[in-house]
Amino acid sequence: MSDAPRSTDELAPLWRDILADLRDVFDVHFVCATFAYHAARYTRTRALVAVADSQAKCYDVWLTEPSGRATQMRWLIDEAGLESLVALNEPTPIDKLERPAAEIIGGQIWLLVKRRLLAAPLPREQRLYSAFPPALLTLLDPEGPADWGPLLRELANLMCVFLDRAALRQEVDRRTVEFAVISDISRALSSTLNIQQIYELLTGPIRQTLNVETLSIGLIEPVTGDILFVQRLFGPMFKQLPPVRLRRGQGIAGWVAEHKEPVIITDAYADQRFFSGVDTRSGFRTHSMICIPLQVDERTIGILEAINRQFGRFSDHDLQLMQALGGPLAAAIENANLHADVLAEKRRIETLFASMSDGLVTVNREAIITRVNGAFASMLYSNSESVVGEMLHERVHARQGDIQKLVNQLLTGAEDTVQLATDIDRDDGRVLPVLISGAPVDDETGAAQEAILVFSDLTQIREVERMRDDLFHGIIHELRTPLATILIYSRLLREGRAQAERAERFLGVIERESDRLQRMVRQMLDLAKLEAREMQRSAEPVWLNSLFDETLPPLAERAVQKGLLFRQHIENDLPPVLGNQDVYDMVLKNLVDNAIKFTPSGSIQVSARRENGAVVIEVSDEGIGIPAEAMNNLFKRFYRTQTAVERGIAGTGLGLYMVKENLRNYNGQIAVQSVLGKGTTFTIRLPVAQM
């Protein structure tokens, strides 16, 4: 064993070999292995180099024999026994037998030492890269009197240079990767309008790049100002919990949102702004975080949090990465929300367009049809042919007015809204009365580029008008006959032209016709009250047996006077039903009166029975019956069957309408079965009152 070299010339071969090996090397591990190798070969002593990892959880260790054989190991920080050695300022020999050195050091390194070691920590003041973790160069059991301290100091200084160079290169490479990740994610954020895809981008590369346990996004509700966090980013422990919500200004997130300033928190529970309620509910533990505001045009829409750095502490560089991500993320969320609002509005409009019962058509400035709804297609065409792309005036033929002129008025701004009542020819030859209403659709400049036309079917209105006219004519006719009769017989009585027996008969006719007029007037008054909702009385128990006893005898007498057979089958002790006695009296009289009126000969039967929680009343006759085509309109206001009109049977078309409307007020039901020329049966179901 030779003495340690003292001059630069003696060390020159060593420096030359190290420089030759590391000239183009920028790898920390290779640098450590190279210095361990040259130190062992040159000193003919086992050499050990240890470098803590970037997370400060363990040491990477290279142990090299004088022969050049190397062993690489990894020691946990707590088990290595190197903490006191890396804290030294100078190369220091330590004897294993001395006290208290052996007690202080211990650990894995002490197991490798037989007698003593010479430890040379890398000088911290000479490190260009201050973030580089602790490192140590050590000789194990050096023999002889040689003083290797100065050599180790020189090797440690030189090792600092190469480790800093390698670390700086790794830092540059790391930041290049981070920049590439942020750049890729920024491009991805700008290329999607799907909010779920935006959240998925945050759960992978960004979380790994920032080396954090979790990321969270809180969005500000515009109305309340509360921060509502995105549940899916929290992880499985939050799945069974209600959504996380912070009130305005609550917690660190609320403070950041209000002050629009980012923060780095190294100890969350030591910060007075921290709200621990979420941790308490979830079992999650927040240690550290970075929180930045998400802003769009100076408007804060939410916050972004990186929670619990996996190794080490958050740095300003981590904050810069977060801020680099925050701008694109805020823009992406805002665009996605705007896109979702636009789609929702589009779906609402499409739903309204498709579900409208009126026909809708949109046309462009050339009056070309751009869109129609189903109601328009079924209104004008017997098949489902498409008319989109065709000229409006070529597919819609109006008998009165000019549709092309109407569209021009809308698109030129001459009229804001226009209407045209006309008849349109369907493709099956039928004529359809419609009311065409239109309005312009302006673009962002206010110019009308499109018009929307609404085609309202007037068929039912025309039918109501016809039935109203028929009603008026019928009322006039109904009033004229009894009034004329009353007038004639009154004059005869006044002039004394009637004998005593005839005078009595004349007075009977006058009385009967007066009753007829009174019934007509009462029916018209009842209709007016029904339309004004004045006849809807509160429901109360009604005992039908007493009602039948009071109502049916006069009706039976009228039937018998007409030569009809009147039968009734009423169960005894019928349960009370919900409703109103006056209403049910009117219903029964209407149905039986109709049966008498429309039965030239034969029989009439009224029955009542209890059945499945209801009382069922049936009024049957053997009269003229109801045509099948009249069934759908039978209970409409003013409707009278053509058969009744042709036979000259008096009526206003209001009786059955009032019957059904009054029954519906008390949850009653009415159904009808009829065979033309053989008779009709009306069936009423009334709910039993719960006493």
C-alpha cells in the first residue's frame, strides 16, 4: 500500500481517466458508478458512493471493490445510517470502535465496515444545482498510514461538477417532458367540447406530471356563488357521499376564488383558511395543496387544486405548471358549458318544432323550404314525401292570397308578423282551411335570412262555427214553434172563439209549450254556467234511490203517453256516490229524455247496480240508434247527428256535452253503445263515497 499522492502531477492520470469516462455522460447513476470505480481502483480500497433519490425516500448505493467489481444497492433513508455522514463539512475518518460514533451512525453502512471508514460528503456550497439531493463518497477500511482525505475532497468537488451537470440535464429533460405534456393536454383541451373528456384528461398525465395524489376542480354556481366540486375527480371514497359544496368564500378554494390569487399550502391543517369538513366526511386527509383560480376574461369560473404531493414539497415550478394548465382548462370548461347550453337549447327547439300540433315550415331568402315538422307533412300530404329543398309556392297551393308575397314581406322587413287566412289544396284533392302566420328569423347582424311559417288548421274552428250557426238556427226554430202556438191559442182565448172544453185544451197547450220554452232557456243558462265553471259544486254524498224515486215517475209518464214501454231495475239500498244531487238529476233527465225523444216505438229501460266500488247506471232504448261516424263527436258542444236533423227531431246539441262535462267534475264516466236502427245504451259509472 503506497502513500496518498500529494501533487497535481501524481493525480493527473486519475483526472484524465475520469474526464475520459464522463466527457459525454449526463446520467447521474453512471457518474456515481464511475467515481466509485476510480476511487476504489486508485486507493486500492473499497469505495462507496451514495445519492439520495429525488423523493428523499431512499439512497442509491454503489459499492466497488479494488478489483473493479461493483455492487449496486438501494437503502431506505431510515435504514441506511448515512444522515450523520452527509451532514459533515470535511472528509472525516470514523473508527468503528470509537464511541459515540458507532452509536450515531449504525445502519446498513456500518454493517459493511470492519474497522473504520473515511466519509467525504459532497460540499453543498459548491453545488450549482441547489435542488440536487444529498450525496456521499466513502472509503471503507482504508489500510496503511496514507491520508486519503485531500484526495477524497478533490474527488468530491469534481463529482459535484459532474453530478450537477447530469442533474441539470435531467431537469431540462424533465421540464421538456412536462412542457410536452402540458402542450399536448392544452391542444387536447382546445379540441374537445365534451366536459367528461376534459375531466378524463386531468386524471392521467397531469396528475402523474405533478406527482400528486389527486386533482380536483370546483366550479362556481352563477346564482349562489357556491363552489361545487366535480365528483368524479375525487376518487372512489367520495362515490357514496353527497356532492362537495363550499359556500362563497369558504375554505382555501373559496378564498382563492374571491381573491383571484393562487396559493401553495405546505400544511393544510395549519392554515386558518382550510375547511376540514370534507376530510371529516370522506376519511380523506389533506396534507398539502396548490390551488389556482380558473379565469375567463377576468371572470373566475372555478378553481383547480392539486392535493398531496407524493414526494417532497410543492415548489414554484409546480405552481407554474398548474398556471400553464389553468388558462386552457378554464377556456375548455367554458366552451364545453356553452356548447352544452347551445345543444340543450337546440334540443328544446327541435322538440318544440317536432311536437307542435300546428304545421311549421322554415324557408330561406329564396323561399326554398329548409325544414318542416311532421304536423305540416300530415296536414298537406297523404304520404310522407320530403319537400325540403323545394320552392314553397310550388308545394303549397293557396286559393286565396299570395304566399310568396307573405314571405317577401317577412324577409324584406316590411312586416314583423303577417297572417293569411286561406284554403289550401291537399294532394288528395281535399281542401283544408288554414291560417298562415309568419315571422322573420334574424341573424347576428339583425338581417332576416330565414322565415318561419305556422300553418294552423281551421277545420275544427269552421266546424264549431257551423255547429254554432246550426244551434242558432235550431234555437230560432225551436223558439218559433212554441211561441207561434202560444200566440195563436192566446189570441183565440182572448177573442172568445173557443168553447169551454176547447179553452181548457188550449190552456194545456199553452202550458206545455211554455214548459218547453222554459227548459230551453234553462239549458242555455246551464251551459253558460258550465262554461264559466259556476256549476262545479263541491262533491258530497248523494243517495241515488231517492233521486230515482223523484225523477223517474214523470219521465215514465211521458214515455207511456208516447206509447212506449218504460221499465226500471233499480237495486235497493244503493251506496251513496260522490257528486251533487242537482247535477245527477240533470244528467238522468237528459239521458232518459233523449231516449224518449229518439225512440219512435218500443221500450226504454233504466237500471242501476253496484259494481267494483262504483254504481253503474244504464239507460237503454230501442230507438233509431247512432251512426258509427257520429260516435267521435257525440259529446261535443252543439253537435247533432245527421239522422236527428233529417228526422226533424228537436234539440240543441248541448245535452250530452253538458252530461259528460258535469260527470267529469266528479270523476264520473260515461260510455255509449249503439246499433243503427236498433237502439242505444248509455252507461254511467259513479264512484262510491267513502263514508
